[in-house]
Amino acid sequence: MKTQNIIVLFAFVISLLAAACTAQPVIPTLAPTEPPPAPMQPTAEPTETVQPATSSPTGITVVDALGREVQFAVPPQRVALAGKGSVLIFDALYLFPEAKTRLVTLGQGAQGKENFIAVIDPDHASKPILPPDVSPEQLLALKPDVVVLKSYLSETVGKPLESVGTAVVYVDFETPDQYWRDIRNIGQLFNNTARAEEIVSYFQARIDQVDQSLAGVDDSQKPRVLLLYYSEKDGQVAFNVPPVSWLQTLLVNMAGGIPVWTDIQLEKGWTKVNLEQIAAWDADQIYIIDYFGDVDKTVAGLQASSEWQQLRAVKEGKLYAFPKDFVSWDQPTPRWILGLQWLATKIHPELFGNLDMQQEIRGFYDTMYGLDDKAYQEHIQPKLKGSFE
């Protein structure tokens, strides 16, 4: 009997232990004012992911053309460039090898049927081409990490993008000083500041060379220069001069000339002038720009004109075609450095006899875009126009 009681008691204890092992744990209910238990506190790992961009080893801060600080935790991988005038800026962004993989769009408005980007970007055909009047919605559809815009587009395009959290970096790319700032900012966006400094140094070395050659030249030794933009529409020919602050005027000054057109009332953009005014200026040298036509043929036509033959500069053989390839070299594309060098050789040929422009052109396309001699001869040389003799 006692043995049976012991067996029953033992079985009862075993059943209690089994029940304890299978029962669900009871979680106490916390009062609303009671703090959560320690295991529920945020861990250190997600806290690090929301730190400001400047605290991250890979974070960057760009101070753009409007003086705004734009922060990125990591360099942006999808870069969109758009808006009127963006075609000229594309050539600057493609000075960086990263542009081929990170730019997600191209722009319209090339000055000719061919596009230079097609020469240097093997994937150009897969990238959408946005119109000059691009809308914020079109840009957002590309899901960019950053949109690069000209500063004057801040109200119409930039602010709508910023309002939905899209990063925008503004650039100008209009004058040499702006070029240095904007190139360095693009270098930060592409996480390649070393390349940015290489580009700036390349340009600055050539500016310094021009400055040193002109160091002993005073204003009395500088020729009076007239630079004209030639256009033709519906059979009507027009000549225009640039504002004082534009790159075209700056290049004449930097190359050792005196712009004759700054004595008239100029508009914010190109100012139309007639032949009477051109004759009144009586410039020592005249330079013709033709963005959409064959500048060599344009100058040849002017030289054959009986009216233009009365101008002193034409009589003395000082009417020149401003060089171009895919675009004209007087504009704020990277080619402006070639435009400066070429202009200096024409304004002061006695000081720049040792400057070999053909060598400079080849070196430019090699150093800036990685085009070897074969690529240069195939794509660039056939498009060269201008007075090189």
C-alpha cells in the first residue's frame, strides 16, 4: 500500500513538471506611465544610420552657386542634369569619368546635328533626352539622388523638387571663377575631388601662360576688338554683341584686346547692331561667331561683300572665324580655354608664336576626355572650323 502511494505521488510530481515545461510564459502588463523594459530600447545600430551627413566618413557637403549647403550621407549615384543651357554643362560634367555611369539623362539643344556626348559615352543611347523646358515631374520620374540645375531655375524647377525632398545643387558655369567653384562641387558629387583639382590646374596653367605673355602689354598696345555673333533666319542676317559680364567679353579682355562694343547701351542678352554701328567702331580686328552654321563659309561671304570690304579690319585681313567643333569655343563649355588661347594668338601673334594650337587641341581632348589620337582624328578633327592659319 505504501509502495502504491509512493508510485502515485511520484507520477503526480512528474505530471506537474511536464506541465510547467509546456506552459507559455506570462508577460506582465505595464502601466501606461511605466517606462518600457530595457530590451525594448533602440539599439546603437539604427541610431548611426540617421546621423547628419557631415558625421559620416563618406558624407559630403556641397556649397552651391546660391550659397546653400546641400548635404549627402553618401555620394549620389543617380545624377540628373536638366534645363535650358544644360547641354553646355553636360560637357563639363563629362570631364569626370563617373559621369558615364551616374548621369541618368541627357539634354537637347546641341549646335548641330551631332552630339559630342555620343563620342565619349558608349551608353548615351540608353539615357532619356529631356527638353529644355523640363518639368519637375519629368525629373522626379528618373528617381535621381540629386538634380543639377542652373541657378536661375531655382524658382521654376528647383523649389518644386526641393519641396518633395529631392536634393538640388545649383551651378552657373558662366565665368572662369564660377567654373572653378562649380567644377569642385561636381567633383564632390562624384566623390572625385582629385580630378576636380586636376581640371582646375589644367585650365589655370593655360591662363597663367597667357597672362605671363601679356605681362608687359599696356592698354596703348592692345588692339580694339569687335566680336560679333552672326545669325540668319528667314533670309534676314543679324549681328549681335554680348553683355559686358559674359564670357565672350571676358575672353577678349583676358586675351589682351579692348572690346569696342562696351560703350553702347547693352541688353541683358545679345544686343543687335547694324552695319553702320559696326563701321563706326572701326575695330582693328573683327571676330565672327556662327553657332548654327559653317563659320568659315560665313566669314568668306562677308569678305566677298562690297559693304564689308569697306571696313578697315577686312581690308587689313583681320576678319576671323571664331573656332568651333561640336560647339563654338566662345561659350562657357570647357572649350573656352581653347578659345582663350586661340584668341590670344590672333590678338597678339607676336607674343604667342610658340603656342601650337593643334597640339593644344589634341592635348585638351586627351587630358579632358580621354580621346586618343585615333579618336581625335575620327571625331574631332573633321569638325574643326575657324581661322587657324
